[in-house]
Amino acid sequence: MSRGTALSSSGPESISNTRGMTDDAVPNSKAENKPKSEPAPRIRWIRTAAVDEETGLSYHTDHYGGVAVDRFPDNLMDASSCIDALSKLCSRCKREGVLTGAFWVRIEEERYHLLPLLLKEQPPSNGLPHFRFHHADPTYAEIVGWTNPNREDRVPHQASHTVGVGAIVLDQTNRVLLVQEATGPAASIKLWKLVTGLVEAGEEIEDAAVREVHEETGITATFERVLAVRHSHKGTAELGNRSDLFWVCILRVDEDNDANKAVLNLPDGELPRSYLQASEIKEARFVPYKQLHEITDVPKGGTMWCVYEHIQRYIDRKEGGIDSMSLAGQASDNQRLYFSIK
């Protein structure tokens, strides 16, 4: 594949007529005569970044024969000049054997006027492939074209999943925090439910759960472990109907937090309105964990019914859950490994 699943990829260490070198160095994996006690060198996934001297385009190459234009020079704005620069870079990289797969172009919002022109069938004379949309963010659109007629187009699709969290917040007596939402489908039927939300880009699963709880209810909690993960292929239309990974996390209320102390001993467990994010949450309260099925009234056998069953098993028998650990010395930073525990 060309980029996508391998965004942090590498290519040749240098390209003629370019400035810039690799982001990092690759260790010699064939080092000879090393004592057996020494660890084997690790693969380090890198990419080669450069600025083309002729066109001023910033780009990088990857492990899969791809070339990706990351940025246009500031003084290059008109359509004909931009397309001409892309054509020159694409043609040269193909000629030198650097580009044998996908040609990626990131179009920043100030150059969106290029999109209708680049997404049309390109004339053979300009050396550019036929482009298509791949993905977009608020400030750019990424397009891609396959350049090799002798190889199957293996460009990966855009992100296939959204990632969400549900927070099981337990107080000192193992009551569970439930909320009623102010808007949305759950609000229309006054459903009592867990705090839920989406994981932000670059955010850890556990951090997302802690953040959502604090944002919506004002409660400060600490992560204990993941209880379960649900995989669903019924995503929402607003998020592109992508499949969904829903991580159910167990959190414990921070009993030393002053704001928490003010509400933990309320007899009815109801949180003051001043604690709640009014745009999201209508009511919130701690309820006995053995009453979850009765209070929530969710369909038997569904996701949340099963989650509530596992909550009771976890509290009563101290069974279940998924633990995690940070990984060091891996191909990329900030990796975590999740594994089942007894």
C-alpha cells in the first residue's frame, strides 16, 4: 500500500535536485559480529522529506513507491502554476524511479480552487494521474492518483472506524453515575445512560473517558481499566456511516477532589445542575449498581444490557476487564497494548 495505513513511511534517503534529508537515520540491520547478548536493531519507520528546488513543493516519499506533496510554496497560488509544478515533480519522480505507486497532494483551504481542475481527467501530456478524493480535514483536502498502470491500485481507503468511549464511573459505595442527555435520540425517550463521547485525534482511550466525564458532569475521576469493547458496523450518517469501536471504561471518583466531596454524600445521588454541561446533560445521578437494569430499561441482550451485566460481575466477583500498558521502543511513539486479565 501507499500511505494511509503507513503515513510514517520512508523512501530513498536522497533525491537529486532536492534539498532536505531523512527525518531520522535507519540503524544497520545487518551489522556483523555482534555479541549475542546485544539486542537486535529495531526497525524504525521513517520517511524522507524534501523540498523540490525547481518547483518549491514540499513533499515526502514512502516505503511503497509513493510520493506525497505536503505543501505548496506561499508564492504559488494561480491554478496553472500549481498544476505545472505538480506535473514537473510527478514526472521527475517517475523518471527517477522514486514514484512507482500513489501520488498524493494535500490541498490547503486557500487553494481549494485547484480541486475542480485536478479532479478532472488529466491530459497525458502533463504527466499527472487521474486524481480522486481520499480524505479531508477542516483545513485541507487530500487527493490521490495512481501512477503505475502495471500494478494494481493498492491505495488504502480513508479511515474505516470512529472510536467512542463509555464511562462507568463508580463512587466509594460502587454506585454508578448515569446521565440523561439534553438533546439527541436518548433525550427524546429520557433514557438514563452512561456518559459517552468520541475519542479525539491523538487522545488515549482512558484520557477520553476521564475528559468526557469531567466535561459533562463536573466529576473528576481516575481510570481503572477497560471493561469491554463493542465493534459495530452501524455508524451514523453524520460520521460517514463508518464502523464504530466503543470502549467501555471503568473509572473511580477521585474522593480527594474538593468538588467531588460536595456531592458524593448526597442521599439521592443527584448532581447539582451547576455541575452539568447544560448543552449536553439534563440530569445526572449516582445509582446502586444492582439497579442498572431496572433504571435504564434497555433491551435484553443488547450492548448496554450486556455491559450492565458485566459491571455487576466485575463489582461482585472482581472478574473481567482489559488492562493496558505503554510500549517503549516501538515503531512509533505513544503506543499502548490492551490485553485481557483474569
